[in-house]
Amino acid sequence: MFKSITIGQFIPGNSVLHRLDPRAKFIALIIFIVSIFVVQSFLGYLALAGILFALLLTSELPLPYFFRGLRPVYFITLFTLLVHFFMTRGGEVLLQIGPLSIESQGVYLGFFMVFRIIFLVVSTSLLTLTTSPIALTDGLEYLMKPLTRIGVPSHEIAMMMTIALRFIPTLMEESEKIMKAQMARGADFTSGSVFKRAKNLVPLLVPLFVSAFRRADDLAVAMEARCYRGGEGRTRLRELVAAPRDYAAIATSTVILVGLILLGI
């Protein structure tokens, strides 16, 4: 399962998406997320699915890699689906199981929420897989720069978010190593009741937290050794320069959002 997590990983490449300015990708992602919540029909989600699939092909990354990244959210999507099936009322009764019933409105909203979760995970993974951590930091800091006028530390926030994002695959890899080591010592993480399995996770969580704090301390020492003092007066090796393709990406995303709103799908 840990190998399936793609958010936070970066795969170098030379595709159109790799060459886009990180600021343009951030803005396009925000517009796409807004579009996910604006759409109110399956026809609209079909259009978004087509757009997202075209972007996946444009990234020139293997498609199974993205679908494998959905495995960690299987439980969330299944839980969301079941909650809407049995808790949402409205429409025709499709199935009656004692006091519980599944109605058409619950099925409708359940699949709506599942599509939203899938689109959110895949689109966010697409951003991190095609953008280096340094570019993510620079792009996010630039977009948050106007907030510095009201005292918001944009550089520090961007740095923390990028480090946290970058540490996701590292911690997952560490978790897998610790789990295999504990299983070799007789630990069982798969059988028994839910409470028993939760109790068996303690030998995994304790060393994982210790490892995470140790990595954070090593990172802080490394940043201090390189005279890191925050964003004030900091220069960059490569300055971000927007190209026509970046403006075209933002304009295309905006046109799609406006089109979905006007068509009401």
C-alpha cells in the first residue's frame, strides 16, 4: 500500500506539463478543483474525466502509476459510498434491508463524492509528479507573496508545505521498512478485530515518530549549516519566467470552468 502513494513524488521528464511554470500549474489546479465542485451532473464529470485523461497522456508518465496511486483512498471512497447509500434519503427506494434502505438520491450523491475524491487525488498527484520540490516552493511562494503585506510569512509557509509534501513518500518508505521488520519479529497487522489491529500498530507508530523527528532534526541542521535564514534577501539560481504556453494553460482552464458554469452541467 505504501508504494502506491504518489502524492509528493517527482518524476523528471521533458513533457509539456514538466516544462510549464509552477505558478501556472498551481493556478490551473485551483481552477480544476473549483470545476470539480461546480459540476452538478455526470455529463460534466465525464467532460472533466476526459480533460484529466488528456493531461495524464500529456505528462508522458505511465498511466498505471496514477491508478496505483488511488489504492490508499479505496477505503475512503468505499466508506463515502456506503454512508451516502444508507444515510441519504430521497428518490426511489432501490433496496430495502430491514430498517435500512438504499434510495436513488443516495446512490447519485455517493458516486458524485467518489468522483470528486478520485479527481482530487489524481490531479494533485499530477502536479507533484511533474513539478520538482524546488519549483513547487518557488511557485507557491510567488503566489503567496502579496500576503506578506499583511504579515503572512509566505516563504516560510511555502517551505513548510513543500517539505511536508516531499516527506510523504519518505515516511511511507520508512513505514514499510519498519512494518517488515516488526512482522519478522512476529507482529501481525492483518488479522484480528479492528481494535486488535489498531493495538498492533503501536510497534509501528513509535519508531516511525522517532524516525520522523530524527529526519526533521537532520534537515534543520543541514539548513543551518548552509546558512539558511528564511526568505529575506534570498536569491534564486533560476528565476521563474512565464512563457506563452503558461498563459495559454491558465486561459484554457478558465475557459473550461466558465463553459461548465454557462452550460450548467
